[in-house]
Amino acid sequence: MVIKRWKIKQSLVFTLLLLVLVAFIGFVEKKDAERRFHSLEVNVNGISDVYFVEDHEIKNMLEKAFPELTTGKKLDDVQLRKLEMKVESHPFVKNAEVYKDLKGKVRVDIDQFRPVARISRPIAADGYVSSEGLILPTSPHYTSRVLIINGPKADQLLAARDLSEEYGNLLEFIQFIDQQPFWKAQIATIEMDRDGELKLYQQVGKQVIEFGKPTNIKEKFNKINLYYEKIIPQKGWNTYERVNVEFKDQIICE
């Protein structure tokens, strides 16, 4: 009999707690439905030396596109997914997360694409290459100091839209330079001919480095490093005008 009463009490307590929980959820949902839009807050996650996405630019874009972002409007009327899609339509936005907080604010967190190279053409628009290999437009507000790629192949590179699909070896080459502080500082410009062969122009030293196709990248840079360490100290920086590291186990200096 005692056990039966204990079980009844447990059941009553559980039912009471469940009713309280349901009432609390209903209260919260009602308050959430009544919550009003207060303000829009945009946060652009910084990447060193990259300023292609500005918070006020994104804020202005959203306020023009979504009139419901007005103080006093119901927060439930703000369609977060549509805001995310609009932000991600910006060419330099890699990812956007839009959410609302308990104070009525709509918050936008943005990750940017990071340019690692710029494809340059003499009589047409340039474009950037992101660290993932995507082709990005230039910006009228900001210029990033990155590796320059030019030459007869520039038009085709810009038309590719994604180097990882058609020019994977070149992207690997760009990423290698980007990840090596010395080469990132020393290699200023790359010229790519119609056959896909590269010539490297340096910040220090007048000689052109003939790299060949962007294959066996690490081995070829080891040979360039050997040129710096062994040949330049004996011959001087400007003795040679041409250094070729294209062929296996050879460094040709002329």
C-alpha cells in the first residue's frame, strides 16, 4: 500500500512538473512572438591585411533590401535565412551566420575570403585568387598586397572561376608561396605563358627564374634556395640574368 501511494505521488509530481514546463515554454514562445526588432549588428571576422568586407556596407545593403529591419517591427517577421543568402551574395563573403538575441538585435557574423594572388591584365579588369582557389573581383575601396600573376594566360585564369578545378598545380604553387614567409616576401610577380610555364620575378635580384610548369614545386624551390646559398655568395646578386630550375637535378645560370 505504501509503495502504491509513493508511485501515485511520483506520478503527480511528474505531471505537475510537466505542466509547469509546458506553461513556461508557452510563456517563452509568447514573449518571443511579441519581441520587437531593436537594431542590426554586423561583425566581420578580421583577417590580417584584408578589408574587402566592411560592416557598414553590409548593414546598408541589408537595410535597403529588407524594410522589415525597422525599429518596432516584430522580430518574427525578420527572415534570417534570406538575410544570410543576401550577405553571402557579396563576392568577398565566405560564410555568414544571422541570428537574433534576447534583446531584439539581429546579429550578422561574417567570414571573409582571403586573397593570396592577383591576376593582372594590361587592358582589362584584374581579379584576385582566394586561398581556396576561387576567382574574386577587385574592390574600388581596397587593394591587397599579394603575389601578382600576369602573362598570356591571364584571361583564361580569370575565366576559370575556380583554379582548383582546372589549374590545380598553379593553385598548389600559389599556396606554397603563401605559406612560406621568405618566398612570399621575395617572389613579387609570376608570368605564365600560353603553355602554362612560369617565370618568377623577385623583389631582390634582377635575374628571371625560369620555373617551368608548376610541378615538383618543393624540389624546384630547393634548387632556387641552393642558388641563393651557394652561387650568389660567390658570383654576386646581379651576375646572371637568367636562372633555370625546370630540369631535374640541374640549375642553369646565364
